[in-house]
Amino acid sequence: MKHWAVACTFAVFGILVSANAIAERFIVGAQNLSYFPHYDFESDVDKGVGWAILEAFSDVSGHEFIYVDLPIRRLQMELMKGNVDFVYPDNDRWYNSITKTKDKSFSIPLTQAVTGTIVKKKKAGKGITSIKHLAIPLGFTPVNWQERVNSGDTLLTTVKDVPQGFALLQQDKVDALDLEYHVALYSTATLSQYDDVTLDLTLPHNEVSFSISTLEHQDIINELNEFITSNPALIKEIRSKYAISSLSELFDSLMNEQQLTLNEVWTKSVHSAEEGYK
């Protein structure tokens, strides 16, 4: 797997000029949040499972992808301006005020994220009314919490990165952290002081697709989709390397860990599973 597709720190316009001078080279605008194992485009070594799949596609297609990490709220703007060719991650059910879903092409999901609410294990299983203060990464939209936030039942605190969110949780300055399950696992593996946390099934949780999107390059999306569907063993191998599991695979162990019954598990009644995630 090639490692020349490095996370870029240059200005977007400067990259555009140099990249367009070379055929089959594309700029991917990526979230600048460290969200490993799903993505960390500031890393010079391993940028996560989505990147690994794109690089495998690059190896067989000859297309070169250069990754530009940008604030979440700038991604769609730069896509609309034409300063990036693709955005990752994206989802056709996420709302933004810049680009319209009907105008974009989306790939088959590169991976599935198990989004949810992380709490200390000793506080798990108490339900949504127990969460008075929730931390959430900057740029994310807490759709499933919005009613409680609007009513003042849950106070929302935005954090700049995952370690800051875990620090607030550890210090009991928040009751929970809105975070993806695999990201939480990776964080607790690298920050051992936070190993007493879990994804609470009595609190909001969903499974969300991470795709790559574009306004102009439907042909490349078609090629990528063909690559993914034609190489199931390779895609499975890549996802396994990053220990990505589906919610259904995790569900029973979390139920047992938290000693829950099915009627205690949180369910979504109004909003779609992915609308407004970012």
C-alpha cells in the first residue's frame, strides 16, 4: 500500500493548483478530527480504515488521492467552491446548508460507525433522563439529544477533540460523551486512565455509514463502488485489521455487560438513524 498520500497542511488553493497539473490526481477534503480507527488525516503513518480502502483502490486504479484535513464545517464549502474533489466522511442523510444531497454522488459505505453515548461503566444503564450534561465533538450535531437540549434537561458542552471529552468524563464534569464506539475503544487503549467506560445501550446509539462524496466525479465514484463490490474479501480484511464490528455483533456482549433487558434499550422513534450526525 502506498504511503505517498499524506495528510496535507498547505492552503487549499495552493494544493488545487499543483494537483490539477497531474492527471488522475484528486483532493479529498477530510475531517480534521482525530477519529481513529475510522480516520485521522493528520497522521503521517496510518489515517484509518476509510483511507486504507481508498489507498487499496488507488493501488489498482492508478488514481492518486491527496488528503487535506479541514474543519468539519468547511468541508462542504470547499467542495462547493471546487477546492476539493471529494469529501470524507459523508452520508446522503446528513444535512448541511451548503451542498444538496441530490447534487452529489455518494460511494458505497467504506465502513460503518457505531455511534453512541459513552459513560463510565458504573453509571451505565440508567437511561436518558440521567444525563444532565453531555460532551460532544465540535462540528457534530446531537440530533437524538436535541429535544432535551432545547428543553434545558441536558446541557451540551462542545469539545475540541476526543481526549478533552474523556478528560471531562473522567473528572465527572459531564455525565456522558457522544462518541463512536470504536473510537472510544481506541482512546481507552491509548489512554489507560479511561478504561472504565462503555457504550450505554439505554442512551442514544445508531449505526452510521461513512461514504465518500463528490459533486463532479461520478465516474470515480462508480469505479470505487465497482472495486468495493468486486473485492469483498479484501474489504473485509481491511476492516478486520482495524477491528471494526457492526452493532449487531456488539449488541449481545453489551447487553450482558450492562445486564439489560430488551425493553430497557434505547430506541429511536422520530428521526432517521443518520440524519444530522454531522
